[in-house]
Amino acid sequence: MKSLKTLLLSAALAVAVIAPFANAAEPGEEVIARVLATGAKPPVMAPARGAEAQGPYQQLLITNVNIIDGTGAPTQGPYSILIEGNRIVSIGEASGGAAAKSAARVIDGEGGYILPGFIDTHDHIGTPNHIYGGELTDPGYVFKLMLAHGITTIRDVGSMMGLKWTLEHKKLSEEGKITAPRVVSYAVFPAKTATAEEAVKWVKAVHKTGADGVKFLGADPKVFAAAIKEINALGMGSAYHHSQTSVTRHNALDSARLGVQSIEHWYGLPEAMFEDRTVQHYPNDYNYNNEQDRFGQAGRLWQQTAKPGSERWNSTIRELVDLDVTLDPTFSIYEASRDLMRARTQEWLPDYGMPYILKAFEANPEAHGSFFFNWTTADEIAWRKNYELWMQFVRDFKNAGGRVTVGPDTGFIYSIYGFGYVRELEMLQEAGFHPLEVIRAATLSGAELLRKEDDYGTVAVGKRADLVLVKENPLANFKQLYGTGFPHYDFETKQNVRTNGIRYTIRDGIVFDVPKLLEQVRAAVKAKNAEYAAKAE
């Protein structure tokens, strides 16, 4: 029989992670408060930065690089890029000219490629869900993996480890005191907020605390309308994951009409296009709190809506584009649903997956996203069809002028930080995006969603020095961006070799040495595995 503590923890997380309810906790702290009430240790802070980070410099010069600028324009080069402090001040001849002698540091790009820093528009610095594996997420581990895969900005949609905790990391990152991407913090709205007045009060409270935006999982339509009106009046950001428990009263189109800025995942989109029903075809024994029911039936939803190319399909896309709403599809987080064996055997899991995270991925009726209790061939086939239709909708939306961004929602369902972001790039290409469109989604489009396109998101004079330096051409193969590199046969040496991956990630002029970051992560994972092995003896 389970202990009382285990039962309390299960109940707390079922509420907190899946659908946060209103409670007496301070606004923005609802999720972590429920977890800490079980006796769990508070989340740790990321450590001070070390030798893996250098700068910013009075002058930093990067020579001999080909530029993929993030606008969708083709590659240009070779050029040099001169950075002073945290800004790009000039783009010029490949050698760097006179600056090659005066710059405090010169990085030889060796004819490689430079891109804008990647913007992760849907992720979590940590999740209380990992406590099912033994402990809460180490933010230093998360940040290093993100930077090692080129991510210079993360929108934490939910701040589930605590709004104040997340904002403290935002401050330390801005000050250059920790090794971390830039942090944009969204608080998660309590889904059971009872009245419009309470909604407005809550929004004002998290705004005063410092939240950049709000994420919704569901709410009474009148409550949501009041909340989103206040959010927009305050100039905050907004994101909506339309849970199946609320979407029958409020779909993605309803939310877009009221002014929500981004639709997360895809829930709410098929429901906006139902033609012969008003409710998804749930089996009679379906229970939303059974996560295999939840995800198994979600994989059958796109087959129940309007057909691609139909008037309902096209008119929905046209209206969403006209409303300037962004789609943040998070393709990669659900990929295990169409090929579970692949997900469980990804080559980076042993060296880069913390043991408590890998444990939390395993089937567990109490843990969000750990739903593979009896995952069948039929479930995988349904999800493959689901992806075909979902990807076609996102492609059609993009072709109609809609904005699509890159957010992998890592930390769940066999998706590891950083690696999941690169997989998201691959899946956007699978959805029919040209590689240059993929890079634009990962950079300029993300900056536009965050209303920061004048500050970062492209390689341009005057912009922040957020850059990714890679030796091989990423447009030819996004797999080259993985921290583990890309294995291939070298016909010159007649050997099987791996590409080098990203060499440097630069954020605000601070140069992060990616091989060092990866080495540190491997060492941390090895040490944690040894710790867990010793406890098991």
C-alpha cells in the first residue's frame, strides 16, 4: 500500500501539473506551493557561471563566416561580425579588417555558418513532475543543454517551479551571473478561478510581481475574457493550451478573437472546425484523468474535423492569420506517441538524461505525460495519421502568412532539453517548411511573438549579439546541430565520423563554449547516476 506522503504527492501533482486550481497560494506560486506542501525540498538555484562562459568584450570579432540571418533570406558570405559589448556594430569583410588587430577576442569562423540565437517559445526551466523520479529539476543542467543547442531565449510558459524562482533566474541571466539563456516568464492561470473580478485581480498581481505573460490551460469563458482583456491592457504576453476539459466551451478561434497571442500545441484547432459534431468522439469509458485515455484519443482528433482544403479549413486559417495569432505547435513532444521504441532508445539519453528525469518518463498513472501503460500499434498508427493532418494545417497556415514558432516543451515524454529543440526543427521541415523557413520560425518569428524583433531575432547591425556558430551547414542537415553530432561516412578518410555540432553560442555578447557545456552536463549526469546507484545498494 502506498504511503500517505506518496498519496498526497500524487494528488497534489495531479492537480498542480495537469490543471492548476485556484487556492490560497500567492499568485504565480500555486503549482510549486502544492508540491512543497507535501514535504518536497524546494527547487535549487542555478550555480554561478564558470569557465564555460567568457565576456562580454569591449570588442569581439568573428571572422570568415557565412550568415543565415533569420529573415528567410539565403545564406550570404563570407563576412566578419564585430560586436561591442552586447550589440552587433558592423558586418564587413571576411578578415575583419583593422578590427582583427584591435579586438579583445577574435574567433575564426573557419568558413562555417552563423545564425541568430534560437528562441524557444514553449519550454519549462523545470517541472515538478520530475519529483516522481526522485527530485525537482536542476536548472543549471537545463540551461547548459539549452545553450549547447543554440537557445539564447526561453519563454517559460507556466513558471511551474515558482514565478519568483523563475524571475530570479531571469534577473541573474540578464546580469550575466549564471550560464543561462535569456528568460521570459509566464505564470500559469488557475483554471478554476471563479469570477471575472478574481481573474483581473490575479493578473494584476502576477504583473506586479514581474511576470512577462500568462499561460492558460482552461477557464470559464467569461473569466478568460476578463483575464485576457486585462493582460492585453497591461501589455503582457499570453498563451493558451486548450485542455479537453474546457475546449467544448472555448476553442482556439474563440480565444484568438478575444486577443490571445499564441495557441500552444494544437488543442482547440480541430474543435474550431468541427462540421458534423460539437464534441470529440470520446469512448464511453473515457476519463480525462487517465492519461492514456487523454493522449490516446487526442491522437484521433484531427481525423474528426474538417478536411484539408475545405471551406471550413481554409476560412479558419484565414481568420487566424487576420487575427495575428501565432501557432506554437510543439510537434516533437508528442513524437513518442507515433514511435515509442524510437523515443525510448534515443542515443543521447544515457549520457545526457538525468536519472530522475528518465525515471519520471516511465509509465506511471500518477505522473503527467508518463502515459504509455499499454501503448498499441493502433495507437501509433492513429498518431501518425494525426501528424499528417496536423502538419498540413500548420503548413497551410504558414503559407497563408501565419506566424509559426519553435517550442519543444521538453522535460516530458522522453524529450531531453536542447535535443528536443533540434528535433522540433527537423519536424517543421517534415511538415513542409523550407530549412530557411524553419530557421525564421526559430528566430525572427519567435522574436515577433515576444515583441522583441527590434532587439533580437536576426543577424543585423544594432541587434543584440545573440548568435550560433556552427562549422557545418545546418540547412543541409539539422541533425548537425545535435550535441552528440551527426554520424556519417567520410569518403576522404574512409572512416565513420561525427560532425562537430555547435561550437559557440553567444548571448548578449557572452561566449558560451559548447563542448565545455556538454562535458559539464555529461559529468553531472555521471555523478548523479553514481549517487542513485549508491542509494540503491
